[in-house]
Amino acid sequence: MTQGIAILGSTGSIGRTALRVLDRQRNRFHVAALTAHSNADLLREQVNEWRPRFAGLVESAGVDRSDWHTGPSALIDAVVSPDVSIVLNAVVGVAGMDATLAALHAGKRVALANKETLVVAGALAMAACEAGGGEIVPVDSEHSAILQCLGARGAADVHKLIITASGGPFREWTRDRMAAATRDQALRHPTWSMGNKITVDSATLANKALEVIEAHYLFGIPYDRIEVVVHPQSIVHSMVEFVDGSVIAQIGVPSMELPILYALTHPERVSDAGIPRFDPLVAPPLTFEAVRMDAFPALRLGIEAGKSGGMAPAVFNAANEAAVALFLDGDIPFGGIATAIERALTTVPVTGKIDLDTLMDADRQARAVVGGMC
């Protein structure tokens, strides 16, 4: 019997890649649910091809499909469907958080490509895993790499996690030059083809701050034992240094197909002829560089927010999302993204009781602060 997969965000980059992987694994999995934010045309094509029992569209204005679930609740309805065993959450932003928590409470495996769930509500997600019997398996290439490097080893055996970063399109730019970077320049990622928001996050290195916070919750490693290094070739996806000094790295060509497949099959490994193979004889030389923290303040601000705890990670995430949206719309300059994040972190209260209501209130306040800057 094949396992049922729900793909949240099926029309996005990760969702489309996941469907390519599943097309080669039809003997193991079937698509039980597909949801999209607003791309009704592509969702219709996917539904016609895969025939899931459940289809959902979050923003459905002007779409006449009585057989589809609509509105934000469609995400939660999809994950709790009884024929869904694994939820691949590829929703961008905090909008995917409730669905992750619902899936974990329902005892599902969550193949998590939605960083924001752990950044904003890491403690709540871990509690949901324990209460419902669900599990989180990361889809991000960096966290998938760490999971593969760790094997059965626990946090006590780990000296340091080393998360690699391509450096983005501005790896060699000065901070002053970056401040005036255009939208087109920020969206020219040298290695990966991704959606606009995550591509801008890669340009500011805010994505690495999100990944550091995520790794802290996924693997139980303190922040002072998580390091970010620049690796322009994006072939070493991350490394783990163990207490005895040994370092294990996970290597592969830059492709999201492998971490997606592994998130679905972990801990089993299955053959997939469609995934690109690594050939060391044709690979470029592998180089590593220190991160220029002074040139990428969003990374520093995000890591500091993670260390501060409380509502600070939620404020960082919300401010970053709002600022990136303003930048993409041409309302603030590239350098204004980090300025907006810092303004929110110094304005919005970040201490107090942590539950979904207080986290969402901090999220709203951070977005309001950023929105008032333009």
C-alpha cells in the first residue's frame, strides 16, 4: 500500500519539485492532497494529473470550484485528512505554521520546508510532536544534511553544527554597494532557483539566521555551537563536527530533489534515477569563507533574536517578511530590510507568556512597525 502525501504549497518551487520526485516514486507514494495559495490555474493542472481526494486554494476570489476547499482553513483540513500519512509543508511564511502544528498533533510526519514554524513557534512545535506523536523531518538541504551526518548520534556527541551558505549574489559586495542593490540584482541567485522571498532572504543572509534558529530546535544544539560559513559552490550542504574532532559532511549537487526524497523516506534510502549524481572528478574546487557579519546585518540580528528567545524570533521573522515584501514592491531600498528588522526588534516587546496568541500579536506588531516606515 502506498503512503498518502499532502503537499501544501504545491504550485511553488518546492511543491513542483516534490511532484517531480513523487512521479518517480509512484510505487511508494500517492498524492492525497494538494493546496495552493492563489495559483488556481496550475493547481487545476496538478489536480487533473494527480487526482488527489483533497484540493485546497487559500485565496479563491474569482475561482468557481465548488469541489475545492477554500480559505486558510484548507491547509489544516488537508493535513488532518485520514488518508494523509506525510505532510510536505512548502508554504512560505508564517501562514504555514498552524498546519504544521495540526499535522503534528494528528501524529503525522511533517516534511518541513516551512522554516517559519520552528523560528516563530519552535517550542510549541516540539510540544506538539510529543503530545500527538508526530515527527518533523527537515526538507531544507542544510538541515537534511545535518540529519544525515548525525545518523543515530545525539546532541551529546556533537561539538558543532556547521551550516553552509552560498553567500548569495552579493557575497563580494560592500555593505554600501549592497544598500542600493536593485530588485533584479537581489533575485539573481548564483546557485539556486527559488521563489522571490527566499531568494531575497538568501541575498541578505536572513535565511541563514532562520536556519540557525531552526537547527537549534531540530537538533537541540545551543546557539554558540552552531556556525555559518560561506561555501560558494553549494556542494557541501552542511557539516557536523563531533566531540572527538571528526567532521562529517554531506555532499551532493545543488538540487532539492534529494532532501525532499529523504524527508519522505527517512531513515530509509531508496533509489531514484532522476536525482543528479555527484562526480568528484568534474566538481569545482571546494572553498570556504568566513561570513562578513558587518556586511550582512540581517544574519546577525536573526541570530541575536534566536538567542534572546521569547517573542524575538517571531518579531524577526515578521519584520523580515514585511520588509522583503516592501523591497520587492519597490517601497524601500535593499539596505532598508535590515533597518526595518532592527526597528521592529527594538520596538516590539519580546518577553512574556508564549502561546499562539502572543506570538501572533508580536507578529502583527512587527509588521505594523515595518509598514509604518514607508
